Amino acid sequence: MADAILILAGALLFFAIAFAVLRLILGNTVVDRIAAIDLLTVISISMIVLYAHIAGRFIYLDVALVYGVLSFLAVVATARYLERGL
């Protein structure tokens, strides 16, 4: 049962990547593209966490946490730049 759930999680991540790349390509504005890139970072964090669970190496959870913080800071910096410049 647990294997089926992990396979389902992997398939859902694949579809999430496909839809995020589609939004990145078809985005009309810069804000749409930034949101798509942020979504791709969240998906990649989810993939890191899923791999950590499958591999049993929970040190990757620290990597995912640091990547999430850096992603958040990048989105805030980009939003601030788009709003009024650095």
C-alpha cells in the first residue's frame, strides 16, 4: 500500500511539473512566469522530500529546508524589484 502511495505521489509531481512548465511558457506577464518558477521550486522541494523518504536518508530534509528559504528570499527580492526597483 505504501508503494502505491509513493508511485501516486511521483505521478502527481510529474503532472505538476508539466503544468508549471506550461504556465512558464504560456505566461502572459512577468508575474505569471515568476509564479511558475516559484511553483517549480516548490515541486522540486517536494521531490527532494519524496526522495529522502524513499532513500531513507533524512539529511536531505535539511537540504529541502534550506532550498525553501532561499527560494522564498529570491521571490521576495524579485517582487520588490518589480514593484519599485532595488
